[in-house]
Amino acid sequence: MRDSRTQRHRQPAVRVAITGLATASMVAALAACTSMGEGSGSTRDNPSPVRFQWTSRDGGNTGTMRAEMSGGAVFEGPFLQISATLRLEVLDPMWVGWRRGWNDWRYWGPYAEPAFVTRYSGRVVANLRGPGEERMRCRFHLNEPAQGMRGGGQGECQATGGRVVDAVFSAS
């Protein structure tokens, strides 16, 4: 009898150990999926430094971005890389506070209703919200489109009021 009780008592301990290993493996896997990177920039009119940070859970194709101005103002919001499988309505959050589209990108133009975008551009757009009602929209050209933001890139952001920030992201 003693043997059967001993084995019964050991089984839960074994399950706990296996569950703990599985949980640790899942946490490690999730952490491995998170990508982060930094960039730097400066305003055009009065060269002041701007610090950029981005975080993504899908390798740098979508995520969140943060721009910290030298005066302390912080802008945060989503970014995404325009890809072959993107549905146009996914872009709707990028236009909040702005007219739809970005007409000076050649392929980019007004569109009437939801459709599929079938072009792969290597371009990233972001819509960042700052203090009060301030906004900043950004567009970047990726160095290595297949790597997303991890491959680095460069571009510009435009804040409400017309202030422009040039930005560069290094490969991470």
C-alpha cells in the first residue's frame, strides 16, 4: 500500500513540473516573437532631435511606435507595413484626424470602398497621437521590406500644424 500512495503523491508533482516547463516554454516563445527597434530624427524647421521607438509582435510588420520630441512631447500610435494581403479597411485607423489616403505616393490615391491592395510596396505608415489633439502621421521606406521595421528604413513624419520630422531607423 505504501508504494501506491507514494506513486499517487508523485503524480501531481510530476504534472506541476511538466506544466511549469510548458508555461516557461510558452513565455519564452512569446518573448522571442516581440521585436523592438529605435530610430532618430530631427525637425526640419528648427533642427531638434526626435527619438523613435517601435515594438512589434509579428517581426516588424505591424505594431506600435513612439516619437519623443526634444521638448518632451510624446506621440504614440500604430504602424503597419503595406503588403500584398492588406485589406484597405485595415488602414482606417491610419487616417483618423486626416484626409483618407496620401496622394503624393504614386500608387496611393483615393479609393471609394473596401477592396484588396495587391501591391507590395516596402512602405510603412503610422498615425501617432500626441498631447491634446495633436497628431503626427508618418511614412517610411524600408531598406529590407521582407524584414519589416527590423530591416531599417527612412522617411518623414508630419505633425498637425505642418511641422516635419525626418527619421532614420537602423536595422535591428
